[in-house]
Amino acid sequence: MTPDFGPTAPLAPPIHLSAVYRIPDLDAVDAIYNGQAPGYIYARDGHPNATILAGELQRLHAAKWGVVTGTGMGAITAPLLAMLTKGDRIVSSNRIYGKTTKLFRVEFEHFGISTVWVDTNDLDAVKFELTKSPTKVLFVETISNPLCRVADLPALAKLAHDYGAKLFVDNTFASPVLCRPLETRADLVMESLTKMIGGHSDVTMGFVCGSDAALHIPIASATSTWGLAANPFDCWLVTRGMSTLDLRMRAADANAAKLAAWLAEQPAVRRVVHPSRPDHPDFELAKRVLPHGVGNMLCFELSDRDAVNRWMRATPEVPFCPSLGHHETTCSHPDTTSHRFDPRDEKLGQGITPGLVRLSVGSEPFERLRAAMEHGLRAIA
Ligand SMILES: *Cc1c(COP(=O)(O)O)cnc(C)c1O
């Protein structure tokens, strides 16, 4: 039974856990299927908490439509399943999330969809690949892991469209607070909501959105049919986390820039990697692509693996968790986690050394973070 709220209404959104909906009659079911009336039938196809969350995210990205998925990987997989077929070609950045690399290299290869890898910071190299062979999708991340290379999204959108490809952007490291790629003509934007947007490390979810209305139904349909849909409670958790996204992202971004400057002064630190630093290769590009802040991810390098171990043990306030986007600072170690299975020479060539620590800077008071970092660095001096 639905409770009688009278003239009142809950301020916080309710959680609608129902997997299936009762429909009054056959005319009503026709109207819902035909899109002539609102309503829900089965939760894999849609439910109120997915509608609420997708609406919020769609607004942040100024998108025409958005679809939520059970994981960030689901948000990358669904559009590719919906739009690509045997014989199609993807041109991808060679610095993308490990599981996305595996998705392209292993899973989509099974279906006869091939991927070529290119340094997308080299626009001539991108152009060369796009001219070489017809390409369906150019795939990039706004900010790469872990060295925070920034993608020149307006230039990449133009290049993709000049050669008949669509630009897909994984915007997870930036979030819509710092970057809205649809505004510079990206075709699709994906977010892992598990990270900064959810913000509390208690849910895995993803989101994909776009401005071409024709792509909505095929992608929503692939999400349901391939079993990539999100459940109501997870949507509710992300909706709740999102209410502080803007505050958290801005605070974390400011903390990261301050911490990067502070780390650069510390004798135990050999190198700091953050696009707010003039020595970062994308310092100038970042000002243009990310004018509201360059993000909360940064790396710093200690002498070797042993120094990292000692620093970790001396800095329990910054837990070692191979993920990102928590509301407080966490650290990771690319060499043994995200890039564990990459060839050693390739890693070293990119600058991913055994001494490199990645921080996902949080929104805690800066002084607390700085004190914890100082204590840990003193322990290894
Ligand atoms: C975490 C992450 C993903 C995958 O998201 P899940 O929610 O873990 O499936 C994709 N891209 C980037 C950049 C990520 O950081």
C-alpha cells in the first residue's frame, strides 16, 4: 500500500526497491511500451532511482540523455555493444584504464572489433591512424592514469569528425565539475560513478551520456539486454553522494594543487606529477581543457620500492587502496597494482617507476593532510 502523505512529500528521495511493477490493464501496458505514458515495468529496463540519478548527471553534463549502469565498465561496454559490429575499428589512447585496455584487447577482439593504440597527445599520430583506415570510435580519457596526461578534447573531436569517427571520452578523473566534454563536441561521455561522483567508496556504478538523441534507445537497450543495468539502492547511494560532488571536487582539487606545491619542496620527493605544476607536459593544455581545476589525482616519486613501503607503513592516515575518488585522501602504487602486468620497460619508459606513489587527494582539511604526509616523509628520511 502507498502511504498517504497528504499535502507533504519526502525531501530525500525514497528508494524504490521493487524489481517489477503492477500495471492496471493491457491498455496501460501498451501506452508504457509505446512511450505514450510514463511508468515502469521491470527494473532491468528502468526504475525510479535510475531515472532520478540519470537526470541529475545528465543536467551536470548538459546532455540530451543519460543511462546509468552497474559499473563504470558497463558504461564503456554498453555503447560499444550497441554501436559497433564485426570488422569495426577503434583508435584508442595508449594510456587508458587497465580494464578498458583489456576490454578492447581481449573481449572486443573476440567479436572481430580491432583496436589500434596511439599516443593521443600526439595529434599527428592520431590523424595518421584515422587516415589509414576507416575508424568508428576514437577513445580517450580526459585525464590519464597515473601521470595525469590531459587530452586536447576540442582538437580530438574535430579530428574524429573530420574522418567520420565518433569521440568517446572517459571523464572519470575530471568529473563534470571540471570538464563537460559534450560542450566541445565529444559524442559520448562515460563516468565511473564508483570514483569521485559516488565519492564514498561504497558503490560501483557507471554512467554514459550524449547529445545525439538517436543513440539513447540503442544504448539503453544494450544496457538492459546485456545485463549491465544498475540496481535501485546503488542509484540512491550515488544520488546521495552527488549532493556534495561540487563541494568535494573543488576542495579536493585545491588540496591537490597545494599538496603538489608542498611535496615539490620535500627532500625525500624526487618528482611531483600534477598538471598544476609548470614542469608537467600538459601544464598549458590543462589551463585550456580544464579551466576550473586540473583534478585531485597526483603522483610523487620516492627513491625506490622500499622507501614506498616504509612511507606507507608510517602514513596510516592515507590508506593504500588501489582505487580513487574517496572523500578522504588514499594512495595507490601503479607499479604493483594498475600497471602490474605491463612490461617493465614500457612502464619505466612512461615514468612509472617502483618509487612512484599515486594519491587520490580528498576534501579533508588541508592542514590535516599535510601533517600526515609530513609525518610519513620524516619517517623515511
Ligand atoms: C574505475 C575506472 C573505470 C571503471 O569503473 P568501475 O566502476 O570500476 O567499473 C573506468 N575508467 C576509469 C578512468 C576508472 O578510473
